[in-house]
Amino acid sequence: MAGPSDTQTRRMRGFERTASLLSTRIRKVGEKRGFAVARVLTHWTEIVGEDIARICRPVDVKYGREGFGATLTVLTSGANAPLLEMQKETIRAKVNACYGYSAIARIRLTQTAPTGFAEGQAEFAPAPKAAPRAPEPAVLDRASELSGEVQDTGLRAALEALGRNVLSRPKP
């Protein structure tokens, strides 16, 4: 005689939470689709904003054995940990908005000193943005010439700025 099937065994155990039944399947699907952990690492500043990105960075995303969703580990210095502790829910909401669903259930903070480690990974300041190059005088003249007939001064200035940006773009 064959043993009870998986669904019969499940029914014998009584009522179970949906999250516990689906957590393994959802984790496998998330892993197959890449769960975009790289997206959190590479677009951290755009996801959480420059103020938060300046004082912390994501380290790891782990799936727990129980529960629904993953745990995002964030590295920060000891002085900034209390500030981030108050903003954990905001950070979680921003990361989940990036994914479009509640991918992150918890955020765990880990602290370290800002300097003094061999790998030197505790520097959180983003790289400075490159200064824009000044357009050539010929580009300025051409943009001014193209928008010269517009009567409204605000619209003319906006069109001239647009013309400068388009004309100074490198040609492919």
C-alpha cells in the first residue's frame, strides 16, 4: 500500500500559514530571476537617496528559513547606526519600491569604524560627479541663433539651453 501523498500529509498537519507554504517556492523563483541583488548594489544611491547612501551601503541579501521575504544587511559606521535605525522602515520601503513587491522583509544593520581596516571598505561617500564641459563658442552661437525668434524670454532661454545640450552632445 502506498503512503499518503504530500497534500494528504499537509492536510493532516492542520492549518498552515500561506507564507510558510510558499516561502521556499518564492525564494527559488527569486533566485532564478536573479532577485536583482546587483541592482541594489549598483543603484544604491538612486534607490535610497544621496543622504542615506553617504552614510551606509548594502552588503548582503539573505533569505531566512522561516517567514516571507529577505533580510538586507546594511553596513554603516557606529556613529550613524542610530540614525539609520530610525530610518530602517523608510529604506525598506524604498528598496521594495525598486523591486515592485515586498522583496525585503527586514533590514539588519552592521557597524564598523570608518577607517582602519585592511580592506578599507567603510568609505561611504559616493564618487564626485564630473564637472560639465563648457560648450564651444560655435555651439553657443548656433543655439542662440535657433531660438532667437521666440518672443517669450523664459521659453527662449529654455530652448537655448536645450539647443546647447543637443548640439554639444558627442556625435556617434
